[in-house]
Amino acid sequence: MILSRRRRPLAERLILPALLGAASLAALPAAAQAPQLPPPDAVSLDKLGYMSTFPPTPEQRVDLTNSYKYPQLRWTMQHLRELVPTHNIRRGAAPASALPAAPKPLDGYVFEDDKGQKITVADWLKATYTDAIVVLHKGRVVYERYDNQMKPSSPHLLFSVTKSFTGLMAAQLVHDGKIDDQALVTKYVPELAGSAWGDMKVREVMDMTGAVRFREVYTDPTTEIFGYSWSSGLLPRPPGYQGATNIYDFLKTLKKEGEHGAGFTYRTVHSEVLGWIVSRVTGRHWADLMSENIWQKLGMEEDAYVMVDSVGTPLQGAGLNATARDLARVGEMLRLGGSFNGQKIFDKAVIDDTAKGGDREKFKAGGMPFRPGYSYRNQWWILHNADGAYEASGIHGQMIHINPAAEMVVVKLSSHPVAGAGFTHPLTLKAWAALAQAVRQ
Amino acid sequence: MILSRRRRPLAERLILPALLGAASLAALPAAAQAPQLPPPDAVSLDKLGYMSTFPPTPEQRVDLTNSYKYPQLRWTMQHLRELVPTHNIRRGAAPASALPAAPKPLDGYVFEDDKGQKITVADWLKATYTDAIVVLHKGRVVYERYDNQMKPSSPHLLFSVTKSFTGLMAAQLVHDGKIDDQALVTKYVPELAGSAWGDMKVREVMDMTGAVRFREVYTDPTTEIFGYSWSSGLLPRPPGYQGATNIYDFLKTLKKEGEHGAGFTYRTVHSEVLGWIVSRVTGRHWADLMSENIWQKLGMEEDAYVMVDSVGTPLQGAGLNATARDLARVGEMLRLGGSFNGQKIFDKAVIDDTAKGGDREKFKAGGMPFRPGYSYRNQWWILHNADGAYEASGIHGQMIHINPAAEMVVVKLSSHPVAGAGFTHPLTLKAWAALAQAVRQ
């Protein structure tokens, strides 16, 4: 159902193209950048009724053949584990850490959107298909809303926000001297010798300046995006499929294209390689590291989970699912320099190295004009604005946004019909600024 | 890999035959009833190293092609969700309910096994490939042990213990007048009109006296056990598979064989039908009912989960996974007549109706001489012994055993190489009696 582009509606066509690269929308023709979006209330899960009868009617079924189509994707974002194998990321046995509330009436707060129109926070959330938002100011929950059947306890698919966890874990291992970011990838994963990563440095993986041929042409199943989707289990394999049946075997097949270190190019496969390095160096499964080093120490309220492939490999660049409140704890820990709940999660130097950002000139090569002045460091997006903000970002509107100057953390989880950040990001930047102003009042 | 019987080792052959019917071992030739079992330490997960490297070596891989072979099954019992889609059964947001400890030194407690040999409790646990045991006496944890990488927080696959939850939920709905157990199944699930259940009463489903043709011949893929395994996702489908792709569609294909109500015949498909009735009557997913009516009210420590098929149908007869301590809470709630943690979970009349048992004469038709004097009621096994004991039971050694007279609950979770209860049950009965004596001392 993804091979024939012509007959599918526009909103659907916008999903898969950007499944793995937030930049993809920028490459679409201009007409596609102002798609006709379905009214949010028309695609609420209450209205759609997916998987709500026993068995579901054919129209209400969500399975691997349609889970990333729209509006079925709205269901998938809160129910991924019901479709695919997953690995648990357990919270600790201790009671959840405190997240004190100090509500501010932000629903009606008015700001100017990217078109110069007045909009309230509540309307912005509705217009961007928000499932959950949590805003912290000085560590207190000043604003928290759920919609579309989402609950405080619901894990939500985070897509590329996953990368930012992999990046921080790798950066900590670099800080600890357990990974040399100037070494070749093959020092840790010799299996990649014949691939694009054969002569690539770890740092080039961490900051996505390694040059790997990874085409995403959704009308051409010979392009690499299909191999990634089929090997990982993101999409069902076609009859007679003979390709790689797990992520690691697929990574070995990818070739170099261009010069390593020359410029930023956003590629999910770098995050998979980085996760492989982390597991190889620690001897531990990514999900167990996430649990022991982050989830348990932060005193999370809920277990998180990650999708795994047929040999248990986590999708270290796209497969994490967690609740909004627990992600807010992550953001607050970062804002506080790596510690929270009386525990050191990361060294402050690791957070500082991330937040100061990477090479802004190289970033321009990435084709993301909607992220003006940004850089990418340790798998985080750095705004380089006056507030020192940085963020994790996933398609369809997943965000952890940290604004140190405003002492603010925003977690926004969405199921937007447009995958790539390009469509929403100009408005998102306006909203960040508005929220930073609102919480300070 | 399950079609060729000849070349496979005995232990492996014993697994699938009893995947869905604890009676199967009784039907094996006498020689098979004394299999050469692997020494437990030789098949410990520490030794086997399954899925412990990144990626796992071919020898250390567990996937859908070998997950129910032995010893791979030892890994599967604690990691099912890493292989298949699952639906969460959430605990509540409140702190876990108290399970006070009052340890007794039972490791060295000696009793006489079914062969007349002296054996200690610790040796019994080792010899029966126990992953976890929790013994409650008067609501206190007097004994708790874990082995084989199992932790207090690890959910363990429970196989047919699942049925007992489905049975209790159905019995409560009968008590509430929402299900008429004397009505035909088709009153609730008209889709089954053309099947074995077309003229079957709900009570005959609940107590497994309905007559359905369900052959388990593991050398003959035309027998119904294959359809169940392929439609549910328990086994990978063969190339070109054209059969049912979910449990409910498969159930519709099963035919009547014999006379309903005449005698007990253990059939997992009855539990799937019963779960269907429960969901149809309540309009709720089985896992959500489990969460709201049982897991949240009991104050569980951990989320549980259930395997689901391709349209989200839980395996209501075999797919539950939970921790030993949380199952101990279930047992204690039953021992107390349906209430625990200040909450009424089931009416006392429902528990009493279950514990008093069913028709012992009809039970004899079920071919389980290793359960002498038993009956089966509301999907529970009733011992009809002096202590009024009853239990839930799943293949490979999963048990919740309630002994009202001894004020004792035992949860035992195992990964025994022999699936069916017939092989271990004579020893199990000796152990129950010994523990009942030990806790009273």
C-alpha cells in the first residue's frame, strides 16, 4: 500500500515519507506543503472507534498493513505494543518522584502564530492534533492537558525522540572514557567494516555528519528506506522477501555516499549504529540501560517500552514509547544539569556539551530551513537562541523542549497528519516563545 | 519444525503436544512418561545465554520459530512480549498493597515424594525447573524464592492459568445477571451459529463440557491445534497460508463432535469463546477488564500483559503474563472470599460457587487420572480434598493453589521441559500437602 503513490490521499502520502527523516517534507513540492488537513475532531479516536468492538469491524481495524496510514496512525501512537514485539523499560520499585503542580491558566493565553494570526494555546493544541502536553516551570507542572483518549498513564510513540536518549547515553560513555568518539566505528562494531561506517568516526555518527547512502523514495522499493522498514518490522515484508530480517544485518548492507564529516544529514540509521556501539561497549541491552540508568533513577511513574526487531534489537532511533509526565522528568533532569530525584543521571559536562550545540555551518547542509540557526549535537536539536534552548523531536509532533533561561520544560505528544517537522515547526517556534513568556508572568 | 516428530528429542516433543491441553501427556505412550530430563543447571538461562549479546549469536537466538522448543522455552516464559504483540494490564496509580513478610525456613523442609523418596522443598523446586515460588500463610509471605534470572518484578507466562481469570470474570457476570449461563452461546455471539458452539449453553463452555472437535495431532497439520496456533500467532504461519488470521475467525470453523454436557473435555478454545462472551456483554477488552476490576483494585506491584492476535484479540485461554507476587495477591483475595486491599473484587458467592466445584463424575471423562477426584468449575481445578483446595494451572508448571483450611496460597511458576501436568502432578500433590503441613507448624 505504499508503492502506489498516485491513488492515495495527500495526508496519507505525507506520513511514510518522513517516518525516518524530519527533513523529508522540505523536499516535497510547494503545493504539498499546505495540505488539506482533516478537522481534528473528525479524526478523534472517540469518533473513529478503532479496535473498540470484539472483533473490530474491518473499517475499525488497525494492523501492520495500515498502522502508519492516517488516521489509523492516531491509534498506533498510543497502542504500538499491541501490534509489534516490545521490550519493557521498567520504572523502579520506589514510589514515583514528586512532580508538584502549580497550575497556570494557559488555555486562553493568546499569541501570534507564524501567519500573524492570534491563537490561544488551547486552539494551538487542537490545531496540531495534540494528544498530551505537560509544561514545567521551575520544576512545577504549570499546565497539563490530555486529549484523544490519551491518559497520564498512556505511553505514546516518540519516534525520533528515541535518538536523543541513545545520543545522551553515548555521550556519557564518551565522557567516561568508555567510547572514544574520535575512533572508528569499527573499533566497536567490526561487523560494519564493509559498510558506510567502515571508515566513519563515532563522532560523525553521534552528530550525523557521516555520509551514508540512504534514499527515501516511496515509489521505489529499491531505495534503502524499504530495507530499513522491512528488516526492522516497521512494515510487513512483501511475499518472497529475501532481504535482511533484522536491523543489524540491514545496516551492514548500506554504502558510503559522499565525504564523512562534511555536513549534517539526518539519518535514522546513524542512531541504530550508535545504539549498537552503546550495547557493544556496555554489554547491555539498550532497554535495560534505559531502565537502570534513567527510568529507575528518575523515579518514573510508568514503565516505558521500545519496539524490537526479530532478534530483539531495539529501534534505537525510533521505537521508544513513554508517558508525557515521565518525559517531563527527563526534561527537568536535563534542565538541572543531569540530576533529579536525588540521583545523578548524567554528568553535567555531558549536558553542557549537548546544549552548547554542534557546528551550525555543517547543519545548513541538512536541508532544514525551517530550523534556522540550529545545530545537531549528541542527537539533540540545539536552537542557539537567546534562551539556550534545545530539544528532542520526533515525527508527527513529538517534542521534549528545554528552555534553560525560562526554567521551562515542555513535552508535547501529538498525532499530526503531517509527519515532518517542516510543516509545523514555524508555528512550534512561535508557541515555544509564547509559553516561555507565559510561564514567566 | 513441528511436523517431523521422529528427529526431535523427546523433551521437545513433549512441549507442543500439551500447549493447549494439560491432558495430552496422559495420551502419550508409557515410555514417554519417564523422559530423560536435562539437569536443571544445564538449562539455566545464565548458562544458555539466550539473547544476551548484540546481536545474539545464531545459537542464542530465540524467535517465533523456536520459542516453544526446549530449552528456548525457558527464555520465552519470561520474555514473551519481546516476541509477539501484547496488550498491557495496568496496575493502579496507588502504591502497591501490603504483602507482609513472615519468613519460615522452608528450604530444608523434608517431605516424601510420589516415589516414596525423601526430598527437601529446595530440591523439589530445583527438580521441577521452578523460576519463582511465593507461599502465603494467613496473608503473610512465609516463603519466596526466585531462580533462572527471574525477579520479583518479572512477568512470567502463565498459559492456562489465564483461563481461570476468564472463568471468574464470566462467573461474576452470571452472578450479576448479565450473562445467563443456561442460555445458548449464540445469544451473545451469533457469529458462532454455524460452529460447535451453535447449540451449546454458556455453562457448558464455562465448565468445558461442550463437545467440540479439536484434535491435537502434532504430525498432522490438518488437525485443529495447528489452526489455533497459526490464527492466534503462537506459531509462524507456513508459506502460502490461507487460513484464519485471528482467533475469532478460527473459532467459527470448529465443528461439534459428540454430545454437549455429557462429559468434561479440556479445550482451550472454550476459554476463547468464554472471553468473547465476556467482551461482548461488557463492551470492554479483556485486558481492560483485568486492569480495572482486578489489577487496580488489588493494588498490584507490576503491570501484567496478555498476548494478542492480529486484530487485538487477547489469548483469553493462554496468553496472560504476571509476576509471582501479584498472583499471590489474587490467591489471597480468593482465599478471603473475593475481597482484598479494602476492595471487593468478586462476590463471595462467585468464589464459593467456584470452590465447591463441578461434576466429579463428568470430570472422569476428561482423561486425567493424575487429578484423582477433581472437578472443573468456572475454569478452575477443584481438588475436593479435606482442605477444600482449588487451583489454576498452566502447562510447564504454572500454578495458583489455594488451600482454605491451611489458610495458604502457593504460586509456583516454572519452565519445566514437560508441558502437561500429568508428569509432575503426582509430585505436586505431595508438595501441596507438605507445604500445608509446614506452614501450620
